[in-house]
Amino acid sequence: MAIDLRQLRQFVTIAELGSFRRAADALHIAQPALSVSIQKLEHAVGTPLLARGAKGVSLTPAGQALMHDARRALFHAGQARQAARRVALGEWGTLRLGFVGSATYMLLPRCLPAFRERYPDVELDLREDSTVGLVSMLRANDIDAGLVRGPLVEDPALESWVVERDDLILAVPAGHALAGLACAPLAQARHESFVMYSPSKVPGLHGVALSLCRKAGFTPRISQQGIQVQTLVSLVASGLGLALVPGVTRAYSTPHVSFVPLCDPDAHQALSLSLVTHRDTSCAPVLRLRDSMLDAPAR
């Protein structure tokens, strides 16, 4: 006959209080029902566990032997229940989070410290890749969520939330004629060479940058392509052309490159970083991270 946790809890309560009556009151159960339950426990064990006496109830030698393991079983059951609850609430577990490089400029430093302080038992497994690579990893279940550059192609299996918006600005060599301007129309760069994002690896940024150039009346002459924003900035510093980069790139300024705001209205809030995950995700920490990012104060 099996022993259940309810019986062990009743047994421990009787032993600790030394009375069936007091235990019944503490457990909110009728005393006859408690007596029947303990009889079933003793039958399952195969020997008496409690002895009634003039001074109350005491443990038999068998009861003393059971007491230690009963308390330990109740403790571990409580721990297991709490752990399962915390996992379900997203307060414990592992979160495999992918991110594009530019998420490290502002978004991650702004949001992750508060998230880690609030959920210290969620282990973060961080992986950097391109937007295309992250979406592929997500579909293969290699990560639980990704921070990617939009816009994203509609996918009914995925769900996304914009967690940061940013302007598109112009990166130019430090000695360039546009360097130091408070604001410049993109059309002034129509005759320049550009270093551009790879259309196959970074389609979102590539499409937004190309569209902005076309709205300014020209198709950019592309000299080099790159995947990471910092790579494009390095290519600009090397004199290989100008680049359109997120405004947050200014946080990692270099003496060899100047960042020039654009006057073009379409450049304002042209970019987005989105948290994307499976629509039916079972990884509750993803939702806690989403809430933290959406609630975080804007930069």
C-alpha cells in the first residue's frame, strides 16, 4: 500500500503536537478521520508508529525511525512544488537569448541589470548572431528568444514585440565635409560611396537604409558590405565610404568617425529592435524579460 504526503504530514503534526486532538485542530480535520488516516499509514508501514499514553501521544521506535525521513520527504516535496511554481512563473530556469550586436549598445545594458536583479535564479545563455541567423536558431529551437532588427517577415509561428526604436544616422570619416554638422540631408551624400549591410544576413537594416537613400533621390554606390554595425563603422574609419547606422552607435564613438544626424523625416524612429519568440513558447522567463524590456525607461 502506498504512502502519500498527506499521511506523512498528519503523522509529523501529531508527533510534534503530542495529541490527536491538537493535530486535528491544526490540520482542520475531524479527529476520527485523522485516526483512520494514521491507521492506514501504520497498515501501509506494517507496524504501529504512535503510542497513546496518559501524557499524550509518543513515537514508537518505528515511528522514530520514520520521523526523520518523513520530515525530509515533506521538505523536498515543498521544494519541488516551489521550484515547479517558480519555473511556471518564469522566476527560475535557463533563458537562451540571442541578440544582434547593436543590442549591446543601449538595450541590453539598460534592461538586463534590472532583470537579473529581479530574477536572480534565471540563468542567461547569451548568443550573438545576425537577424537571419537568430531567426533560424529560433525556428530550430536552439534559442528561446532573439533580439533582432526589424522589420521582420510575417511568420504565424513567431510573435514579436518592439522593445527599442531608434533613428538612422550617417557615419562619416572624421575629416569629411559633413562631419560636425548638427543635421544633414541624406541627399548631400548622393555622390559618396557607402558601406552597406549584407542583404542576405541583415535584410531589415539593408532594406531600411536602401529605402531611405531612394527617398532622398539616389541609389547608393556600395563599395563594401558587412554584417555587424561596428564592422561598418570600422570600414568608415578606414575610408571605404559612408554608412547609415543606428543612433545608439554614438555610444561607442571613435575619433576616426563622426556621427551626423539626418534631417530627413523618414530617418527618425526608422529602426526597431524586437524581441521575437515562438507564439506558443513554454519558456516563461521570455515573457518576464519581455515585460522588463517594455517597462524599462526609455534612454
